[in-house]
Amino acid sequence: MLVRELAGTAYLLLPLLGGALLHGVCMKYGWLALLARPMDGARRFRGQPLFGHSKTFRGPILVAVGAAAVFALQRRVLHGFEAIAAIEVVDYTSLPVWLGALAGAVAELAELPNSFAKRQLGIGPGKTASGPLSVLFYLWDQLDLLVGWWLVFAAFVAPTPLRVAGSVLLVGGVHPLVTGIGYLLGMRPTAR
């Protein structure tokens, strides 16, 4: 039961990886540069940028497309494998593909409050806070997208304490690794 729930939760989060990969490749090669405009339009609040130059329209759009592609693969192909279907926490064939896109976009947009708070404190994009705030912002950096993901999926998959805790542990452990690899491959401007 425990292993199945954790495996099913990891599988539920897999589309986020597809979204991050697509976005990272486009960042590396400068593809879809037209969408790489800051979402805040260079607007400021109290003299600081709202979100900063790194939060662009390209992010939510590409994470949505990448997440939808992986979700469609899960729904249309992988669900047909008995071993995969056995760990699913929901019948993927009962869910529309657009759900993966919506969850990907909302997950990416869920990073905006963190960016806003950091800009207001004078912390630049990709930089860290110092002192006691460093722990808070480190955790927030790792888990903010998860809040957005669950906001969408909670209507279709029961966010049990085990699933939420499992997703926090998975994303908290995998997110820094994926970010670091993305930086090393030139897909991200910073390692954070």
C-alpha cells in the first residue's frame, strides 16, 4: 500500500518533468523567444520589479505543453501496461488531456508569489535569502509549483496526507537535482 501510493504519486507528478524539460530546451536554444517576455511587463511595486525578468510567458505555456504531452502519453499509451495501471492513483483514461496542461501552467504560475516576495525583499532572480529567511525561501523555491499542481489535481485525485507528504518529499528531493542538471546543461541561467 505505502509503496504503491508513493509510486502512484511519483507517476502523477511525472508530467511536471516533461514540462520542465521542454521549457529548459527552449531556454537553452532560445526557441520561442517571442514568449520570453517578463510577465510583469517591467512593472514595479515599491521600487522593485513585480516578479523579475526570469518569469516569462514562455514558462507557463511550455510547462503546460510539456506536461500535457507526458500526461497524454500516460493516458493513451502507458495506461495500457498492466504494471503501470496498477500504480495509478486514478484511472488516467477518465481524465482529459487538457488537465495535464492546466496543471502544468498553474504549477508554473504558483511560483509567482515567491518571486514577488523575493523581489520585494531585494533578492534577485536565482539568488537566495540570507539568515533565517534562507530556509523559508529554500523550501518555498522547491515546493511552490507543487501547490499549483495539487490545486488542479485535487478535484480529480484525493490529496490524502500520504500523497501530499510523498509529493513534498519527491519534489523537495528531485527539484534541486533537476534544477542543477538543467543549469549544467545550459537550460537554466542559475543553479537555483
